[in-house]
Amino acid sequence: MKTINNKTEDLFKSVLRLKNIGETKKFFRDLLTEEELIEFGKRWQAAQMLSENISYEKIEKKTGLSSRTVARISKWLNGGMGGYKLMLNKIKHHNNLSPSVKRLR
């Protein structure tokens, strides 16, 4: 990935040190504008919807993203570096755990 350099590598390592949702919210709000956070949230929502085979049209209406952006997310979901699928699988695995196992985490 050509965008990886020492500074972006350091950013990724910093994100791994966040311990909870509160820390994560604070860090990302300082790092990004509100508009950027909203945009990233919409993209993540679109990836989730695409993984559920929801149509582009419904995704566009629900998220307000352009068809071009939804198509790009679909391309990355199905042929990118695997990041979307990795996270979707982690969430699916977490959601499939029994309530008693979730409490242990």
C-alpha cells in the first residue's frame, strides 16, 4: 500500500492502543472533522449493507452516498485488502457469542 509511511504506521499503532469506545470517540473526533466522521460512518454502514446484499439504490437512499461511492465500497469489500470483510467477520463472530461469553470479554 503506497500510502503507508512511518507517520501512517504510527497512526495505526496509536489506534491499537485505544481501550474503549470513549477513548476512541475522543481520539477520532480530534483527528477528524465531524463531516469526515459522518462520511466514514456512512461508508461503514454501506459496507455492512452490501454484505447483506442490499441494493445500491436502498443503500444510497439510507446513507445519502452517491452510487459511485457505493460502487467503490463494493469494489473494496469484494476485492480490496480484506479490511471490510475482516471487520465484518469480527463483528459477526462477536454477535454470535452467547451472552455469558460476551460478558467475559
